[in-house]
Amino acid sequence: MLQEFLGRTEHLHFPLAALILFFLVFLGVVIRVVRGAVKRKSLDHVASLPLEDDDPSDAQGGPAR
């Protein structure tokens, strides 16, 4: 019965196109998440710079003005 239905149906390309579209979107999301995780590792040091307690005047040994 299923083979007869599939043999007579002319619009089988729609489900196939939807499957391919879903797969491409899923793959795009996975790639974006992985690239974001790699980029975040490289930016962790830069993100923590404002929180560091390094005063340039302390490095020279002079009083802060």
C-alpha cells in the first residue's frame, strides 16, 4: 500500500527539500556555536582586562596622582 502511494505521488520533492533545508540550517547552527566557542576562548583574556587591579603608577614605583 505504501509503495502504491509513493508510486502515484508527484510531490515527493517537497519533503526531500524540507529535509535538506532542515539539515543545512542545523549544520549552520552547529558551525556557528563551535566557532563562537573558539572565539570566546581567545577573548577571555581581553574580557578580563577591565577587572584586573594593575595600576600603571605602581609599576613605576611612584605615587599615584
